[in-house]
Amino acid sequence: MEKGLEPVVVIAYYWPPAGGPGVQRWLGFTKYFAENGFKPIVIVPDNPFYPQVDASLLDTSIEELEVIRVPIIEPLRWASRLGFSSTKEYAKGLLPNRPRGWVQKFLFTIRGSLFVPDSRIFWVKAVTRVVNKLIQERSIRLLITTGPPHSVHLAGFKLASQTSNLNWIADFRDPWTDIGYHRLLPMSALAKKRHQHLEAEVLKKASLVLTTTQYLAHHYKRKYAISCESVTNGFSELNSTVDEATEEFILLHIGSLFAHRNPERLWRSIQTISMQEKHASSKMRLWFVGEVDETVKASLRAHDLEDQCSFFGYVAKDKLHEYTSKASLLLLVEGDSDAYDYVIPGKLFEYLSIQAPLMIIGPEGWEVTEMVKDYPMILSLSQHEEAPIIPFIENCRSLFNQDQKPPRLERDVAKYQHKELAKSLAKCIRSL
């Protein structure tokens, strides 16, 4: 054991050079493992099929980090090579509400009924073998698995079943059977039953179940009568500096904007502003950094907003400041279904680090609304509300017009920094 640090094995599918939100949580936490008394040993796939790649994350320096790459079989790569062009879109989560054409129906059926819990199931055996050897050679007693993909939890289940003194934390960044996209996949009754059985086995076997939301933690406690704690996602550093004065008021959305998140009432409100004040509308811009579903783009066109929109696609994390520094209003949108009650998008914490005005649109009674209620210049409303939108945008524009610079506010968000959250995580580990 180096320098008195206790080794902790973390099994994670998403790791640099993976881009997107899935990689940020444990990349941020393991950065502070050493100062909390732990040595991170991270097990990740070798040559995986990542839908988004961010090479800038490879430069992240983590004290005492050991990364072990285990070969993986990726069915989605095979599908891509066979000419199924939508494969990466599905991997990003861009699922249409209904499959279009026989190719999409075929892929949906294969994904829904054959790959349980997901297409990374073929990695479990190899990972179990590698980690089992580590446990024997280094007397490992702490294991963490983080999903999705939830197949990594099956490796944790097998290892915990084989090793009597192993403490295993199953980290759920998203729900398993309660996740929204499960309702879009055509699953057989047998597949649904298999998902439910595996979820129950994992949650009951784990020494501790960790979630990113209080809502999901309470749900699992009630459903399975288990030990469950919540440690939210977070951000690494404040990102609140702004560019020089500008004439453009920019509404910025970062991340994937799926069809089920399309905020039509917002588009209608912006259209109303544009029609009433042509001079003001010429200054107002809508920027989208990340994947945007064609349904959303069609909705923007239908509301005559296309000329005010700029779509930049996926942007590496080290380049993101070029866009956030120009934003006068940030936008976070989640679906209206109760399936999204369990989820707090990781981008919320990045948004809080920017300290700009923020509009949040999501499910009624969402946990996010309670989290941000005491912060200034944040509007949180449901997908069914529209009346507050225009007054809030006008208030943000008034704040912008004072200096012709993107406004930034004083908010106490330090508790959501990875450095602070890692202390909470360390407390959970030591409680085992």
C-alpha cells in the first residue's frame, strides 16, 4: 500500500478520451482520492466505441492514479461497420420516439431484447477476471462500479459474490429500469423481467448503493429496503469570467437536446419577443453546443427562429469557455415524463459554475427546483408553464443591457465542487 493510501478499484466504462457527461463524475472524484486517503485503480475498456471523444481530457493529472485497460467487444462497432449509420446517434441517446423504417426497428429490437442490460454485457467476464486477480494479489477490499452502462454492476455482483470481505459500492449515475429511454425500446416480456431481476440482485447485493439524486436514493430505499446514499455530480472549477462588451444577447444550451426535451413553449415565447421588437430580436441569439435532434430543429424553424440559431455540435471541454464566456442566459431542459424525476443532468453543475442567469424547464416537482430555489436569477418551471418565460427573459436582457456584457452573479456553489463532494464520497467509503 503506497504512502498509507488504501487502494480502491473503480470499474468505469466512460473514461478519457470519452467525451460527454458520463466521464466527468469519476474523473472529478478520483482527482481527490489521494488527499482523502485512497489510491484509485480505475478499470476501463481498451479501444471502446465511444459516441463522443474529447482528447483534451487525456491531459488530466490525477495523483496516484493507476489505469488498467481491459479489451472489450463492442456490438455497436460491428453495426457501424455493417453500414448502420444511426449507431452512434443511438449511443449518444438520440432515440426517436418511434423507430423509422426497418433498419431502426431492427436495431431497436436487438438492443431492447437481446442485450440485457446493455450492449457492453460482453465486457463483464474479462473485467471480472482482471479485477479478481487484483483482489488476490493486492488484498483489495474496496470496489466501486459506476453505471450506466449497468452491465458493469454485474461485474461488481460477481466479484462481491466470490469475495467474502469485499465492500462494493454500486454507483447509479442514472436509474436502471426506471430510466426514460426504457419506454422507447421494444422489449420482450422476458427481457423486461430479466432487467428487473438483475437490478434487484445488484441493489440487494451491494454494500452501499450510491445515486446522484435524493429522489432516486429514496426510491431505491423504498423499493429494495437497502442502504442508499446520494452524492450529486459536480464541477471542477468556477468558470465565470466573461468576454468584452458585446451587442448580442446569447441564450446558450450545452449538451444533447433530445426530441423528448423540446421546449416548444420557450420557442413560442422567443418568437413573440422577436415579433414585437425587431430591433431587440436582431441582437438575441440562440446557441446550441452539443447534439440537437432534428425534431428540435424543425420546431425552431416552425417558430421562425432558424436565423437566430447557431449549432456548433460537440465541443471539447477545454474549448467550452469560448462559448460560456459569451452567454447571457443558460438553458437546461429535461423531459416531462415522471421517469426524469430521478435524474439531475450533469450540465446543471457546469451551469452553476458559470454563474450566469439560468432558465430550467423540467418535470413538475423536480428535485432541481428545490436545489436552486435560493439562488438569484434562476427560473425553474415545468414544461406546461409559459407565462413566466417572457418576463424572465426581459429581466435577463435588462441586466445584460446595463453593461452590454454577459451578466455574472454571486452564488455560493462551492459545495458542488468535486473537491468538496469527494469528501462526502470518502465518508461513504469509510462507513462500510
